[in-house]
Amino acid sequence: MVLLNEEQEKAMPRFEHGGQAAESGRMRLARGLFSGAHRPGQSLKLPEIAAKYKLDAETAWKLFAEFQALGVVTLTADGSAIIHSLDPKEMQEAYEIRAALEEIAGRTAAAVLKGNVAGLQKEVDAMRSAVASGDLDACARHAAKFHRNILRASQNDLLLRVWDTLMVDLRICATIGKVTRDLPEVVESHQPIVEALGKGRGREAGVLLRNHVETFLALLKKSNSDSGAYRAFRGDLERAKDVQQAFFPPQSFSIPCLSCETFYQPARGIGGDYYDFLSLQGGRWGIAIGDVSGKGIGAALLMASLQASLKAQALHPHLNLSTLVEDVNRLVHESSPTHFFASLFYAEYEPATRILNYVNAGHNPPLVVRSHKRSSELFHLSAEGVPVGIFPDSRYDAARFEMRIGDMFVAYTDGITETANRSGEFWGHERLERLLLGCGRMTSEEIVARILEQVSEFADGEPQRDDVTLVVMRVQEGCDV
């Protein structure tokens, strides 16, 4: 960090340190920098800025040090700050992390805040009053306090440390002016959070907190949509989507004696869900579906690593699936950052015998539906191992399942079952299973359409929170030995 020398220190104006006036100046300066009031490349003299915003030398310097950590400015030895262009990708990633923090905090804080939300309600009422009077500083101050109090109630020091590292309080102060038109709606979105926490509904509160942050991010994107930097970022994202689409099997692929339909829709333009079909020696087919931790660009990169590792192992002769997945796990662990992992279901199918050999590494169990004359039977291809990438020496057991003509195989990621409605309730595994038991002799295409239709009706307009992938196959006649 650059330090002021004695002469520069003396040149800085002196105001009362702390207090409401200093805090107001801090917020106005933050909003000015984030709203583009100063052009990129412009040099600001700290003594002049301190005088303009009524900040003392120490407060001004600490504030610009925070801005430097955020990449907004660079401090120089002569007591100046060089303004930089804002990075929309960094903003998006920071808010994605914040959304995850708040969801975790909401789930765990509910037990502490049940019947004890008077303090949170006070902050919401203060935000309403601030909006009515047009006081953005007060609204930002009470919003930051509202969310920080929930993190404190979670009693998780790690969440607070990450929150402070991201400087979320400062981001709230700096960006609230960008959503002025939608600010009443933003403020009112806090009320359902208070009500859920007051009733001890942790899961609901967590979902509502995540939705609040993601909605705020969407409004920020909207306000920045006309900027050249954001248009460039969107262009890069569109090109990344095209690259990722090439990772998936072409729509024209076919597996002998299996009718197949797939669906993939990421939550962030690109994502971390994965499926693939591999033509193997001896007429066998590899069938894979996976779900990488996280979303967005980071998850997409790890997904590509997983795909490459699996394909490299599957296309070479191997003794058994257990060894194959153990090798994939080791490769993913070696090539991925700490705390990144992926669930994976991998099977090898022999059309002639209809034998499905598989390993399930922590993935949602694919379902096999077998229809009889008057009823249907459901089989779960359950998980027998942890997700790949967590431990370098994990062991995996293989299993086998004999398919019959007419059997339907359904694999999915939790973007399907964890779709939430306005109350924070998940669509869930039971609804999926009831739907499949009633599908009878429907085609693969019809089943995919039915699942997506019911999930959409259940969500009732709520935004998609996770990547969604479906693979549906039905066994047909014609491949018997």
C-alpha cells in the first residue's frame, strides 16, 4: 500500500473522523466512482477529494485503499488516485459469491432469529423511509446492516470474513444509485425474508436471500447494458456459449435400439452441467452425465476438464469401470482448484445384451421406469461413491442393471428437482417420480416435454437458479443377440 508522506498528510483537510457526515461522504464518493462520475484514466488528488466529500485524511486514504483492492483505482506515491474502468465480470462473480453466502446464512440463521426479527424489521422500515425521502445514503446503510445482521445470526465467522473480503457493504453503498427506479421493489423484497426467518423457515429464507441478490445483480446488469465494456463482455460470453455447445453431442447422434432425447439449459449463459455419449469398442456405448460445483465460467472450465479426462480414459482399453472412474477422479483432482468437485454418473451399455454397467459418483440416481400392463415399476441407479475431485484416492464400486425392451432410462441434474417456487419450496424427487410412473408408453421427446412443462408451471415465473440437464432414453427392439 502507498503511504502519505508528512507533507501530504498535512495537506489533507481535517474533519471529524467517523460520524454520520463522514459516512455520508464515504457513500457519495463510492457511488460517484461506481456510477462513472469520473472518467477512466483521470487522476484525482486525494486532498481535493477529501475536501469535496468532507472526509478527513485517514478516512479518505482508507477508502481509496478499499477502492484499490476492488480494482477501481490505483494509488500513486504523490497522493493521487488513477481511475480505472469497472470490470463487469468481476462484479458478476462477486455478486454470485454473495448470493451463495446469503443463502447459507439464511438457512442457518433461522434457528436463531425465529420469533426474534424485530431488529431486521426495523432496518426494513428504515429503508422504506429512506426511499420515501430520497435518501440513498440511509437506504444503503440500513440495507448493509440488514444483511450483515443475518450473517452474524448464522454464527459462521467464515461467512463474515468472506463478506468483508468482498467489501459487500461498500458495494451496496456504491451501486444502490444504479437501481433508483427499481429501489422500492428492491426494498420490499426484504419483507418476505423477515417473515421466513421469523417463522424459522431456513430453507425458504435462504432461497429468498439468494433471489434478492440475483435480482439486484440483474438490475445492475440492466443499468450497465449500454456501456461498451459490458457489450464486450456479453460478446465474449456469447462466443463462450458457442464453444461450450461444441462439447455436447450433436443432435444427429444415435445409439442402436435406443430412442433418446436430451435437454440442456445453463443458468448463466454457460454452465457446469455435462452429458456425453461415447462410441466404444465392441459395440458398447458410454453414457455420462455430471454436475460441476458452482455455475458460470469457472464451472464451465471444470466441466471441460472433466469431459476431457473421462473421454481420455473411456476411449482406451480398460479393465473395469471402477478403475476408469478412479483414474478420472485422480485427473480431475490434480487439475482442479481446491474445493471444486463434480458428481458423475458413467455407464457403458451393450445394445446386444441390454446390460448397463455403471458407476455413480455422488450423482442424483438415474431412474429406470419399467411399465407393466396395469402399473409401472421404478428402479434407482444409486450413488456408491463421493463426487470426483474431492479426494485423490477415492474408490468406486461398479454395478450392473439389465434393461428390458420398453424400459425408460431418465438421468438429470438437480436443476430439475431443486427448481423453487415463490414460497421457496423445491419441485423435488417425489414429483419427478410420480410423473414418470404415469408416463406409460410416451416417447422420449414427450417425456422431456412433460417434465419441463410441469417444472415451469411449478416455478411460476421464478428465475432459473441452477443449470438444467435431462437425458431420457427408451429401449427399443432390434438389438437382441
